[in-house]
Amino acid sequence: MAKVYKACRICKRLTTEDVCPVHGEERTKPDWFGFLIINDVNSQIAQKADIREPGIYAIKVRS
């Protein structure tokens, strides 16, 4: 079965879990659009998106 990624509304981190691994009790949402894979937090894209940890992030999360 394929993995279903969900996004945290606060940090936009993508995960397969029902709660955000960073924000503990924040429920993740399956309704998100686009994604970024950040390996270097010093890159211009990471800085513009205000991302401070490597990972996979949604571009937009719908409430």
C-alpha cells in the first residue's frame, strides 16, 4: 500500500503520522499542495521558506 503523506499546519512538515513529530499534539492534514525537499538549511530556498531543519515540507496546507 502506498504511503499517504500529511502536513502539519504550523511547520508544514510532511509525515505519514497522524500527529506532527515536531509539534506533538498538532494533528496533520491530508489536504496540502506541492512539496520541498530541504537538505541544506542554508540554501536560499530554505531561508526564503523559513525552514531550519532538513526534511520534506508542503508548500501550502489547506485548513
